[in-house]
Amino acid sequence: MEDLLCEIRDCRVCKEHLPLGPKPIIEANKNSKIVLISQAPGRIVHESGIAWNDQSGKKLREWLGVNNKTFYNVENFAILPMGFCYPGKAKTGDLPPRKECAPLWHETVWKDMENVQLKLVIGSYAANYYLGKENNLTEKVQNYEEYLPEFWTLPHPSPVNRFWRMKNPWFEAEVVPKLQHKIADILT
């Protein structure tokens, strides 16, 4: 697994498309219990080199009901974004994740993971890739139980998505407590 992670972190496949250059962000361990399949690192994460080290990460840890120590323990959580590098800025938020990463690396990473008990699919890019495009993200989040026991779908916790959360208060009122219970069960 360590050799694979080094190879991914050295990846330069789409370097000419990255405004800040390549800096692949991935964390995994053969024993990771929960895998966070998300969009792509933002600028702050690119600069720090620490996944989810931003406001989105703060909100995600709140939803999961875990502290930093638990979250950054790779035996607990693996971080497998759809795009490993910061893709650049869009009109609102960041550009979509680069399309090269997931097909190039995900399957190989899965082969080295032996203890995955839950895959958290975060945001529409990951949800469409792993769960298909039949339903929109809100439907996938509402019907998360249909994807269990393998997947649990979440909206992206970005501050840009605060309007989605305001329009869908059922998510934090009803789904998040169940998610926290599931995470606690896996980690104990």
C-alpha cells in the first residue's frame, strides 16, 4: 500500500491542467475502516497538504461526530477523492475534479484495502461515478439506505452548499444522527 500511495503522490498525468501544479492528496491504509470518496482538494488543502483541513472538513467531522484525532487516524478513515489535486477555481466554488484520477487509480487502491466497512460517497461527482446518474444527489442522500451496507451518500459539506442544507433541513435533523451512530458502531 505504501508503494502505491507514493506512486499516486508522484502522479503528474494532468499537470498541465492544474493551476497550482500537481500535489495529489490521498490517505489510505490496508486496514482503513471507512473510506471518504469525495470531490477534490480545495486550495487550502492543496497549500497545507492535509486532506479536509478547511471549513468543509470541519463540517464533515461535525456530521460524522468525530474529532480530529479520530478523523486523521488512517486506520479509521481513508481519503480517496475523485480528483487527487486541486483543479482550480470556478465561478462559484472550485472546478470539477479532473476525470483522469478515479479511473486511473481507484480500482488499484480498492484492491489493497482489506477492512473497509463503509464507503462515504460525498457530493455529486463521487455519487454519479459510484452510484450512477439515475437520481440526483438529493434523492441519493434521502434514499441513502438503498445503497447500504456498502455506500452512504452525503452532500458536499462545503460552505457553498449551505443553501442546499437550508432547503433540506431533514438531512441534519434526521440523517446525520443515524450517520453518527453508524460511524460510532464501526469505530468501536
